[in-house]
Amino acid sequence: MIEESVLNQTLSTALRNGGDFAEVFVEDRKSSSALLDDGKIEELTSGRDRGAGIRVVSGETTGFAHTADLSADGLRQAAEAAGAAARSGSGGVNVVALSRQTSKAPQDVKILPETIAKGRKVELLNTADEAARSMGGAISQVTASYADGRRQILVANSDGLLTGDDQVKTRFFVSCVASGDTGMQTGRESIGRPLGFELFDQYDVAELGRNAAQRALTKLGARPAPSGSMPVVIGKGGGGVLFHEACGHGLEADLVAKSASVFKDRIGEQVASPLVTLIDDGTMGGEWGAYAIDDEGRPAQSNTLIKDGILVDYMWDELRARKEGRASSGNGRRQTYMHLPMVRMTNTYISNGATDPADIIADTPSGVFVSQLGGGQVNTATGDFVFGMTEAYLIEDGKITEPIREGNLIGNGPEVLMAIDALGNDFEMGSPGTCGKDGQGVPVGDGTPTLRVTKLTVGGTAA
């Protein structure tokens, strides 16, 4: 996207008044989306955004500037601004010799979404809408959305690194509302992969629509959720977001350094049940949080964070890793060129166990089975959390019985990790998501096999 000679000059300008490290991050982002609501196309958008962010680090101070002007002069001005912000005045000339590096993409893209007509994308929405409404008159509302994006990035820094990536993602979402005597209930389904339009050769949007509608219809007959402390079984894929939020963020090195993590200074300690191995893996082909390189140019990695219940490592970006004299774990991510990178998760999951999930249910006399969790709140310093249950059922006499509604899971992340006493052999990744942190959102994935927590507080409304 930019000639190497211009990158060299930009880095030299950034370090002209001193500094320990300089970086140029260039991004060219294209996107398109479509939204159908109540049988009508409400939005049909496309956009493009290009620019560069320049970072200069001097000691503990970071200077950062961004610009949409990718000319040599525009980059020079941004480099001067970032260098000045780093407050270094040692003078001198810095020469950087760039060495191009490549990393293999986790997934091959066959059909770029930008080559597909908008009308074809709208057809998908109509197909999902018709399929959902075919499930019965109780379906009162259907919302479907399509989105794709192509993000081409280039990273050059004063260590001599020059690398880039071409990231394509495609996503489809359906939400249905069913109306009945118990009010309105919602069901949803979504798919998202780092693929092009070939995604729809693998997934049938009509089936997604029907599944979302069926979830909503099932909940029409749901009972209010019970309340109190009880065993909770979390189904495959459905509980990954809980561990992402309640435990994953606490394993990000920047929060650890700020003493905003309950896992600070606990490397080598048992922090979970011996059944639990927790991994963050940016190399998972086909998963939403995968990429070839992070936004600091470091190759994606598979990082084991907890192994057999023992905390073995945190996730690292480039700057935190430098301070500790170690390598980055490939977890430096940013929302756009206008943002500084920070430590972020990719695809975070609990690895497979050895137990048949049917045996886990049969061995649970009573409790709650959670198929799908919704949004929640977490305090990373303490691990305390509250999550909504968007699809859940009673467990009675070792069997999954009636659906329940209007319930929350309330607990503490580290305590939940320690209280896992059964782990299924049916691992699955959950729905694609966007993780928010300090005002930035990035795509992430999460997953689990079926697992049982011996005690969790269910906040329900049943008497």
C-alpha cells in the first residue's frame, strides 16, 4: 500500500528526536452490510476507510498520531506529531532497514464478497425471513442482517519488521420474535467466518431462519427460571462467552500490570479444576477471531493460558512483552488505524474433556441446563459476573425437561473454574462475537464442550 522508501523515511522521522521504538500501521478497510426488518430492507450500506497510525515509544511514554493522508507528506506530519508527543529530545538520526516477513493465513478465501452484487446479498435476507415466518403465525417479527468486510493491513517498525495481512470476514444473523400468552420471546442464530461469500456454500440461511424461529417458539412455553444456588450444566459452545468475559480478560497482560486482574502474580498456581485447560488461539482456521498477524505484525499463535488447572501464562502484546524481556504472544490488536493496539483475546476456549455429555446430564439430579448465554457484566479485578441466559432448561431427575426464561447466572470467574467437576467430549465453538475493551471492538470467538459447575447462583423469578 505504501512504498518501502516512504516507510523508511516515516520511521526515521518518527525517531528523529529520539525514542526506543517506532511503528507505522496502515489500514485499508472495505465493508458492506444489509439489514432486513419486518419484511423490508431498512439498510444497504457500503464504505471504505484508509489511513495510518504512527506510534513512537520513549521510555514509559507513548506518542501516537493518525492520519487519513497516506502521501509521504501526510505520513511525515503524523510521524513528527507522534515523535513530539513522545517527549524525547535526544536528537540524532535513526536508519531502519526493513525486512519483509510473511505469515500464512488461517483460512483461504475463494470468493471476495466485494465481487458479489448487492442484490444477491439481499436475496439471502429474504430467504431467511421467509423460512422463519414459515414456522407459524406466532412469529411476529424477523430481523436479518448480512455484513462483510475486507481489511488489508501493513505493519512496519524500527526493529526492521515489514509485514502485512489481507483479512476477509463474512457474517449473517437472524433474530425472531414469537408472541403468545406469555408475552414475546426472542430466538437468534448467527454464523461468521474469516471467509468470503463461499460461506453460504457451507451454511443454509433458510435453516438459520427456521432455527431462530424455533428457539423463540420454544420459549413461549417456558417457565420462569428458578432462583438460588444449584448445579448448572452449560452446553457445548454456549458458555464460551462466560469464560471469555469472566476469566479471559483477567489473563490479558495489560490488566495484570494495572493490578486490575484477579490472576495477578498467580503464575504456577492452581486457579481451576484439574479438568480445565484454557487456550487462546488466533490460528484457528475458520474461526471468527483468527488472523495471520496481529495489529503489531506478530504472527498469530496458539497460547495455553491454563493447563490442567494451573495458570501457565498471560496474553501479551509487543510493548508489555518488551518490558518483561519476552516475545509477544500475537495478541496486540486494535479496532482501526485510529486506535493504539492493546492486549486482546482471539479465539478463547476450554479444550475437550473425556465424558459423554449425556452422562453429565444423567448424573445431575436437578439443576439448570444452559444452551445459550447472552450479554453480561464482569469485574476483572474480582472476577464477579452476571450473565443473562437466552436459552435454558430445567434438569429434573437427570433429564432436560422444560424451557425456562428470565434468568441470570451470577458468580465469580475463578470460583467457577475451580467448581467445574465434569467436562464433555463434544467441544464446539460458539457464535461469532465482538469484544469491547476501553472503547475498542474487535472480532473474537469462544467455545467449550458441555461442562458442569457444581454450584452457581441462578437469579430467576420463580417463587
